Amino acid sequence: MSESQFHLFRDYAARAQVESQTSPLVHVNRRTRVKIVSAVACLWAMVVIGRLYHLQIADAHSWEGSAKKQHGSSFTLAAERGAIRDRNGKLFATSVPSASIYIRPHQIRDKEVTAVKLANLIGIDKEDVLQRMESESRFVWIKRQLPRPTAEALEKEELRGVGYLLESRRYYPYGSAASTLIGKVGIDGGGLSGLEARFNTHLNTSEANTEVVRDGFGKLMHVSHELKGIPKGSPLSLTLDASLQLIMDEELEEGRQKAQADRAFAVMMNATSGEILGMSQSPSPNFNQLALDSRELLKNHALELSFEPGSILKPFIAAMAIEEEETHFHELINCEKGSYRYGGHTINDVHPSSLLSTYNVVVHSSNIGMTKLGDRLGKERIYQGLRRFGFGSKTGLPFPGESSGLLRNPKQWYPIDIATHSFGQGVAVTPLQIVRAMSALANGGILPSVSLILDDVSPELPERVLTPDTANLAKRMLVGVVEEKEGTGSRARIPGVIVGGKTGTAQRPREDGRGYEDDAYVASFAGFADGSALGVSEPLVLLVVMDRPRASTIDGGRAIYGGVASAPVFKRIMQRSLHTLSTRNEYTRPYEGLNERWDDSSQGMIISRPPANGTPSQKQGFQRVGYYQ
């Protein structure tokens, strides 16, 4: 730079400095800018504070709700239902922890991979999982109430948008034992059938609502209720005996397969107290394994089904005739050599006879002899007598769907109905009605009130329906059916134990109610066992029914007959049950007083008890001393 240029630049700078110090405009512009910036800053701060006020205070509830929708949910889980136990405290039904798998579709990125892993781990169809992933819902159940190890294995996969919750699941320790009686529980914890439905409010008092919190990926962070905090229902104790129930289930299924029957059912009762000790049907569903795909799976045939009893009804009609003094034990009745016209129809006997005593009419199961006894009683007394035994009405058992059977008003009867009702046709009964009525013959003439809930007071009181003398005579008829050589129930005989009963073989009515099916029968055996010599103080009554047996023969006999298809099953169930009860000292009493003698020479049987002070080997039961005719 030249010297002249330097002097010019210095003069310019000096002038600019003087102007800036002396010009008021410069000061005004600076203050204005400062004020503008300050105003803008204040306005911005006010906007931010106002927004924060709305977010944190004014609109807090709204944003809190949005946050809960994103990170929290409320669910109704299956509560822990009260346990169902047998008379000895053994569990028939209980609640156990389980895991239920869910997805949050909007959080799943690779749906194909996630669906494949879910399908493999849980055992469901991949396409079904993919379809659920397309749901607009923010929460979708995939599968409920799985074993916890399955859910824990799923958790290790760390699948985005997939999780599980713990809830309670119903479990039946004895599997299919008494399953249709106990009933089934739905996926949400409500009873669907059986006692689970009837006592739902007792077993399941309240719902279990839980709040859950998740992170941004949908992973569970917090649950407000642990499983142990889920409300519990009250327990229920039944009169059933789990050990006897298992025996009945096992023997009934074996007998059904042997007879090739469509189905079978059995009921056991304490003849004195009316307590139901076992109730079986075969086949029987296992609700631990089976999904409910048909309401038919829930049906309890022992309570809901009615059938024609056939000859099982004969001892009741005979007892009525004796009670009404229309016959006596030894009266000889002309059985017309097997063929008899009555009411415009021909009555036939399987085993033709000429003269039979009233006792032998029942033992030999003569339709003609029973028709003549029924004719003496008349339709009104037959009807009223059957009503007294409980036929035609419900037992009062607290079970949904119990049938009352069918017993028509005598005003609707045709003349032939007197005959058919006398030998068990034209009337429909339930298995429970049969065992209750049979109990009256076994216990001395008192119709017990039926009970299924332990310590539950039945509204119905026991009622005397026969005098002790008549009941004792009827009981001897039943013993003769089993013990006599010509008796139809000889296959039910148990060595050392007094057993009585009656076989039943009835044609199966058509579904439309018009006539009977061709070659279709219901084979049954109902009876009692007196196990007092074994220490089992109360008589036990048991009914076994085979519905439509299809086998041609069983052990040399025709499978359609109750004495062939059902009596052997009765024997095995009763024999094992008496052994079980006697060896664990239930329903027991001391051996004093067991040296009594039952002498009924009039019907050809003498039975005596072992001495009261005998050795254990001598106390094995009743000794059959002899028979004669």
C-alpha cells in the first residue's frame, strides 16, 4: 500500500467513528433489534409454557388414557375356582396355573417368521396365526390356557409383539372319571355343564380383572395381580368315592367293549343313606384333552336318559301285589305254559312254565305271571305304586337336565298297558330312579332321599313305601334271582356275600316313538350286595346298563340279555368295591352280632353268618349252607 492510500483509509475510519458516536439513529436500531429478539423469546416461552400446561394439567387425563391404551390393558382372566373333592378329600377337579398367548398385531414386523415360530411352538395352523395378525385390534388372543413351559419356551424366542399372561385353568386329576357329572369349565372360567355349571356361583365367586403394563415393543413389564392373588371360589365336597368311581369306570368300559354296546352307564348308591357313591358312563370324555365340539359330549346319560327297564320292574309290581294282599309269597300262579292272551295281545314267556309261585314268577322272570298280578292290582294301583317308588318324577338331585322319565296317567292307558307296565314296558325310567327304588327293597322298605353333595340336607325326607315284612319278602325274591339255579341273574353271584338283583332285557324304542327298533335292546342288571360280614355295614345298590349290545354271544350266552351282558359287570364292580371298602375300614362296624342266621326254608335257601368271635379267615362272609326245592 502507498503512503497516499494509507492516509486516505485512516481518514475514512476516523470519520466513521465520529459519525457513529454522534448519530442517534444507530442507537435506535440496536435497541429495536434487542426488543424484537426479547419479545420473540418471551412469546416462544409463553407458547411452550402454555403447551406444557395443556399437556401436563389441562389435558392430562386425555393423554394418560392414550398412554394406557398404548402401554396398558385390562383383562378378565379365569379365576381360581374352588376344588371339587370326593367324600375322602380326593380331588376330582382343581385349578392350576396356565399361560395364555397373545399378540399385538401392529407391533409385529416380520409376520411370516413370527407365524411360523408360533405355529411350531404352540401347535396351531400357521395360516390361522397370519389371519389373526391382520386384525385391526391392538390385542388378539392366540391360544388360551397352555402349559407354562410352552409359554416360557416362547418367551425365549423374544418375538416382537408376542407375549403371554398367567391365568387359572381347570384340571381333572382323575381324567374322565365322572366327567359328565363333574362337568366342564369354559375358557373364561365359567361352568358349562354338570356340577361345574349348577354350582358355578359357589365355585367361582368373582372374576379376576388384572391390569398389565408393557414397553414400546409390547413386552410385559408389570402385572397388577399375581396368580396367587386371583380370587378363589369355595370348594365342593361330593358323596362320590373316587376309588369306587375308578373301579366302575374301568369295569364298565371293559364290559361295554365285550358286549360291543353303543354306550353303557352305571350308578352305585348307599341303600340306607341314599348317597351316590359312583356314577359312570362309557365312553366318557376327558375334558383335560378334548375340546368341546359337540354338546353331546356334556350329556350325563345316567341322569338325563330314560329307558324302558324291562324285567327290572317286576319285583316292584310283585311287592305291590303282596303289600295290597292280592297275592302271597307261596301262591301258585298258572303261567299258561308260556302263551297267554290279554287285552287283545299274546303275552309270551322266554322259558314256558305251568305253575309258579309268586316268588318263582320273579325268579324265573315270567311275563305271564306278572300280567296276572298286574291285572289283580289294576291300573290305578299300579300307577300309584310306581309313583310311590319314585318313578315318573325327578329325584330332587341338584343336577341340570335330570329327566323325570315317563309314567303316563292311567286315564290314557289301553287294556294292554296293565300287562306291559307289569313287566317293564310302556314306562320309561332313569338309572337314578332304579337304584333309588331298589334301595327301598334292600333297606327294609324306605325310599331314601338321594344326595350327591356331602353334608347337604335334602329337602325330601325318606319315605316308607313298603312294610318291613313285604320289603324282606321282595329282598328274598331278588336274592333268589341270583342264587337259584334257574335264576336269570346267576352271573352276578359273589361267593361269601349275599347278593340280590333283577335282570332286564327290553326292546329299544324307535327315535320317533313309534314301535321298537329291530334287533336293538337295552340289557341291564340292578341289584344290591350285603357286605356286612366283610365289615361294610350299609348295603350297596348298583345298576349296570348296556345300551344296544351288538355282540352275538358273551361267554356262551346271548349278549342281548341283562343276565349275560350286565350281570357279570355288576359282579366285578361290586366285588372289587366291597374289597376296597372292607380293607380300608370305611362304612364299618364291629363284628358283634354277625352270628345271626337267615333261614328261609320256604324258598329253599338257608344262609348263616360266621361266628362273631371267629378268626379273620372265618369272617370272610356269609356261608351258603344249602338249597332245596
